[in-house]
Amino acid sequence: MNANPTKVRQYYKFIRFMLKYWNSDIFRQTSDVALNELVDEDSEHEFRQSPEELVEDLKNMGPTYIKLGQLLSTRPDLLPDEYLEALANLQDNVSPVPFEELKQVIEEDLGTKISKAFKTFDEKPIASASIGQVHHAELLSGKPVAVKVQRPGIKKQFIEDLDTLTDMAEMAVKHLEMAKTYALDEVFEELRHILINELDYRKEAQNLKTLGKNLEYFEHLLIPQPVLDYSSSRVITMEFVTGRKITSLSPLRRLGNDFSELVDELVEAYLQQIINDGFAHADPHPGNIKFTEDNKIALIDLGMVVRFTPQLQEQLIELLLALSNSNGEQTAATLLKMSEFTEDSDKIRFRKTVSNVIMESENSRAKDLQTGRILIQLNRLAINTQIRLPVEINILGKILLNLDQIVAQLDPEFDLRAAIQKNVHEIMRKKMLNDLKPENFFSMLIESKNLLEHLPERLNRITQNLAENEFKIQIDAIDEKRVTDGFQKVANRITLGLIIAATIIGAAMLMQVPSDFTIFGYPGLAMVFFMLAAIGGIVLSYVIIFRDENLNNKK
């Protein structure tokens, strides 16, 4: 561990923060709160530190800890709901950087003066976050754009703070059982991965292009596309989208419009991202979703995305179908199939509680915010029963929770589960058609060609071995010879033990018979039998203690 003065101050700052909250009931009661929520949804829990106090403490500690708070907002297995909600909006109200400092970053990265690159450039930011801030501008063509600029020196600060967090997490996992249970080192490793990606705006530009292409057929969804010539690792320029936060819609506007079709399209788009594309917008909270004047939804921030492997996509299809059908047993079975276990894993309790939760939430509507909340509860239950779900389930739960909030704003009576069921079937159909594309078909043909090419040779080798009685099948099962030898060894030792015992008894009886042959004044024959029994006992003890131990060590 590095012990220079700067590092020492960073360690001290982090330790003081952790002591304040680790000693509180927030972390310690999370699993208990989760279980109570499963039984009593009206239960209330009070903690010494309020959500607002936690948010302020993270803000005061700097941008890295703000991002840590945002990451924790996607970890419902670690914090209660009220803290998750507070942390989800942590990026708001971050003090902006003076324009002169940002101007230098823009001109360095674009290689020209702002006045030559843009027709107009507003010095006052329209949004300010922990990594960068956004300014409105116009290209020389007159096209309105949003320019996001990274805060000067933020990368160096992040790397230093991340090193501190990594050191402290590794130490905590070694010495604290709770840190090991919640895999604190993996939480910070995930934070490092997310931040390193977010610090390179070129990756966000690529994310925008990828998502824009994947969702191009959804007419009511907008993904602002980047202007690559005006973008770099610290500057990203994209199409400007006007609109307001979706949570700020007035009741009159909701009453005057039917948003059911828009909501259905939004749900289908996210299901397609998860199930079909394997590439999804991982943080669709209201701050990242805009509602435009022409009743469209814009996804404006793609710094955080999640990728699902093909195997995980198939499992998520099963999970979403089980949830939409209110099938508790199938939900539990699918989650267990995706999980990792320890000796302490309580699968029976997990199955039973999952079934109860799913049945109790049947027939819920969007306004009940059930779908994402259920996955969050199941994540907490998994931790409490020593079952480890993949981190993607955490992210999926957060995505669905945010979708619940958005859908509830637009159409409170919308049946999200029915929409999931309908759209999953449609997306599966498209996925199967997609698998029949020529490139996939040719790949199958190549594999079939390779199989057919080698099949005659392999069949010839098998039949030849059968004809020569050399065909062998190796089965990884019990070693019968070893078991038989073991039984024989046990029988031999029992027999030898009986012989030694009989010899001792016989010698004791001979002690009563007078004899001219004596050893140490005792009848000689009896003493000979005693010595033979003693030697046999010593040899048997040696073999059992030393030879058997060596044999076990060789296994």
C-alpha cells in the first residue's frame, strides 16, 4: 500500500466515510429489510443517516465518489430503496467548471479554435455532471448540437481515487466477513471498469451509433447521433434534442394524450436490446430520458451500457416469460440455473420465497411499480440465502425499475407484464428469423462440411477397433479395484488383530502352566507369545499410522 502524504489523506477520507456508514444500520439491515418487505410491504425502516446525508457526503468527497453513488444505485442488494432513489439522482446540481478551463480542453482536442469550429457556442452549460458538462452550440451549417466536455484533470483524479478504493476493498475483503459476503472488491472493480469506459467519450459515441442502428425502426424513439469529426476522447458532439424530463410532464398533458402506443414501443425497444441485441442502455433513469414536444422519447446519455452474452440472453428470455406468467417456480428455477452456490446456499428457502413473491404480485399495474421492484427484492433474497446471481440481473432489475417509473408517468394502468409477454414472443420470432440469415446459414454449412469430411475416417477407426476387440469406453466412475483392495486390506487387518488378541490370551493362560524354560522368571513359551503379539501390534500400528497417511497424501 502506497504511503505518500496524498495517499494517506485519501485513505483517511475513505476510512472515515466507511466507518460512519459501516457502523450504521444501513448495510447491516439491508438483507433483513428485504425479507421484511417480502412479507409486509407497509413496513417502515429508519436509519441514523438519511438518504440526503449520504448524497451530500458523497458529493463532498468528490467526483469519483459521486460515480460510486451512481453505481450503488444499481445495486439494490446493498442498500434500501430510499437510498437507491436518492443516489439515482446524485449527478444533478454538480457545480459547473468555468468556461475558460473547458475552452482549453475543446480547442486542444478539436485542434482548432471554438469560433472556427462552431457558429455559436453557449458558455453557460445546460447540464453539469461529475465527469463533464454539456453546452448548446451550432455547427457552421447551422445544425444545433450538444457538446459534452470532460472536466480538466478529472481522469487523473479518478485513477488516484480508484487505486485507493481498490486497496481498501482488498483489505476489507481479507478481514471483514460482511465485505466478503457483499463482494466489495468486485463492486469497486466494476466501478473501475465503468469509469474507465465513461472517461473515453469515443466509446460513448460508438454506443450512440450502435443503439441508434439497433433501434432505427422505432419511430417514436430518438437516439441523438454523434458528430464524429467534432468528437474525441474528452469531447463528444451530438445532435441536440429539445424536451423535458419525463417525470415533469403535467397532468393535463397526460390527460389530453393516449401514450399507450408509445409505452408499448418503449417496452418493446428495451426488450429487444436485452433479448435480441445483447446491448442495452443500462441507466434509463428520468434524467437520461427526455420527452419531446412531438411526443417522442429520447435516450440522451449512453455512457453506461450493458452487454448480455448469447447464453445469458436465452436465460433472460426464460426469466422474463416466467415473470410475465406469474410462474414463481419457473422464476426460481431459472434464477438458480444462472447462479453460483456455496455450501451455505439455501435453495429451498429461495425457491419458496420467490414463489410467494411472484404469486402476491400477480395482476399488478404500472402504477404499482412491481416488475423491477420484484427483481430487486429477489436480488436481496439471493444474497441473504447465500446464492450469487450474475451482476447482469442487478442491472436488469434497475432497468425494469426505471421503466416502471417511466411507464407509470405515461400510462399508470399499463400492464407491463402482459406487454413483456407479448413482446418477448414477437422478439423471439424475429431472433429466430435473424438466425436464418445467409451468413449464419453459411457458418452452419461450413461446420457440417467439416463434420462430413472427417466422418468416414472416424467411423472407419471405430469399426476397426470393434473388429480387433480394441474398442474401449472410459467411464469416470468408482475405481472398483481400489474399493476391492480397500475391503481386502480391512479384512486382513481385522484378522491380524484377532490373531494378536488370541496370542495375548493364549500367552496369559500359559502363564499358569509351570515350565523349566523361563524368561525373566516367567514361563518361556508364554513370554515368546507375548513378544510375538507385541511385535505384531507394533507393526500393525506403524502400517495404520504411517503407511495409510502417506497413501492418503498421494491421492
